[in-house]
Amino acid sequence: MNIPYYELDHVVWKRHDAGDIRRKEGERDKYLGGIVGSSTWIIEGAHTHKWVE
């Protein structure tokens, strides 16, 4: 189907070999907004926070 796939954990965390770093709220929201603003996407995760709505 060639649809981009995203995990919510990767929206919350910047993954690095030296350790994960939590994104600041504004950065996280902007990143998620870019994903859902695209024409197609699949998002997986079980976050129940307001920012996911």
C-alpha cells in the first residue's frame, strides 16, 4: 500500500544510540502535526494523552 507508518513512541522520543531524549511539547506537537497533515499515514500506539486526540 506504500503508506508511511509511525509509532507514537517515536513522536514522543528522539531515538539516539547514546539514549533516548524526550521531545519538548511544542516539538512533539509540530512533529505529529506534520504526520497527520500529510495525505496518508498509519499511526500506532497506546498513548491516551490529550495531545494524541
